[in-house]
Amino acid sequence: MSAAEAIQSGPAVPIIRVEGITKEYQVGSEQVRALRGVDLTIERNEYVSVMGPSGSGKSTFMNVIGCLDVPTAGRYWLNGQAVETLGEDALARIRNREIGFVFQSFNLLPRATALENVQLPLVYAGVPRPERKERAARMLERVGLGERMDHRPNELSGGQRQRVAIARALVTEPALLLADEPTGALDTRTGEEIMALFGELQAQGQTVMLVTHEPDIALQAHRQVFLRDGKIERDERRIG
């Protein structure tokens, strides 16, 4: 079910619901508890930032939410589907269908055009070429790059490359847009433009979860979740 379909059907289920999520790693002879019983619900169309100091567990939490890692214990429902016990193949399908990823380093193919980069998730999903080209073009138009479709990453500015990455993240119509330090490689003005784009996308109905260490970036979300020592220390909503 796409995000748009889910919005229109039946009682709304949360995009994210986690209960008692823990994650432990073995580092040499030491057992590290990166997450210690995290409970969190994110509703459809929320705009949430996740913050925390180094070692707080925010990167581990992002990996669990993004189905890039599995929890040691606890339950996780993504768009109504329990995912914590799924195998790698099923998790890969979930990642492709339900989650759009935006990373600090853009992760674009250097020899591919913007249009080709945006089409990639649709290639993996088996979408026919004419349809994926049309959908990718539509997404590039949506992020303001309709005139840059044939440009390769080295022909684009940092902000334009991040817009390509955002278009790629949106092309499968995911339930969740998950952004990891999306302005970290950008100058201040360009970062502000990208954050304005996230705000526009949320206003259009997209659920956005932003992981950042920058307080001014986090405060642009409507809700701020603060992690410390693997637990949620504060969960605050912006007023106004």
C-alpha cells in the first residue's frame, strides 16, 4: 500500500509503532546496549526529528526504523505491518516499497543522469521502463529539477544533488521519508532550501523522519524526539 492509498483507506494506522525496542552488540568482550527499551509512535503525516549526542543510539534507531538492522528484542510495526521478525529478502522489499532514504552524502551513481538515478528504486521493483521514466521525471519536476534531468551529479550543485536524492526517495511513493543528516554536506543557505523542501513535502501529506545532530535543523520539524543512553529522554511537540 502506498502512502497515498493508505491515507484514503480505512482507519489510519500509525506509520511507525515500536514497543520495547532494544539493540545489543558484541564489541570484543563487551556487550553494548545501543537501545534500551524504546517506545515510540509516529502518526501519518507527522514531521519528526530525532536528536541525541554521540552514543545516544540515534544511528542505531534510524537503522532499525529503516529496516537496515533488526532489533534484539521488542516489536516494530511499519505502516501496520510487523517487520521485526522478517528475513532479509522481505526487509529489502519493505525498504524499497515503504521507505524513501535521503543521506548526507547523496549516494548518487556518478555516471548516471538525474533521471536515471531517480529511476533506480523502480528498476529494483520491476516497474516497466516507460512507466519508471515517467514517474522519475514527475518527481524531478516536483523537487524543482525539471530542467536538469539529463545532468550527471558532477554537473549539479550540492543542493541539486540532494534534490535528486529526495526525488529518488519519493519515486516509490513511500509511507515514510527517512532523512539522515540531509543538510550535513551543504552550506547554510542550501541547507535551508532543502529543509524548506521537506516542509513542503510534509504539507503535501508525506510523513518525514529526520535524524540530525543540529538543533536548528531539528527545530524545523513539528516534533522533536531526544535520545540519550539508548532511551527516549524527551518527546516534544512544537507549538504554533
